[in-house]
Amino acid sequence: MSQSTHRYLKSIQGKSDAELRDLVGELKGKQFDNRFERSMGRLVNYRLVPETKRKLAVVLTLLRERELAAEKGASGRNGGQG
């Protein structure tokens, strides 16, 4: 994991799941805009495309890790059933 990705992960770890889901929506919108601008030849900073993709992956991974942890905790409480 690159330093910038690691810093980004640290900056979002304290956010709630709802805030992270909002962030996913923002990043998907930004990703769409970046791709559209690139296709029109108007995107000035081409690094925004993979950078946004990477940030989106980090947020989605964090959400999935939390989901799995919650499932594991729930299954541990009911005797492994579930």
C-alpha cells in the first residue's frame, strides 16, 4: 500500500458506515466526471482517474471489512449458527 493510500485509509477509518456510504457516492460521481472529461479531452490532470479509483476501492474495502466483522460477531453470539 502506498503512503498516500495509507494516509487516506487512516483519514477515513474514524467515519461511520453512513458517512462512508456517502463518500462512495461522491467518489463514484467524481469517477464518472473524470472519465467523461477524459473522453472529451478536457481532463487536465489524468492522475485523477486512477487516484479516484484507488480511493473508491479503499472505502469499499473498509466497508466490507466492517460488514464481515459484524457478521462474525453476530455468528459468535448465537453459537455459530447463521
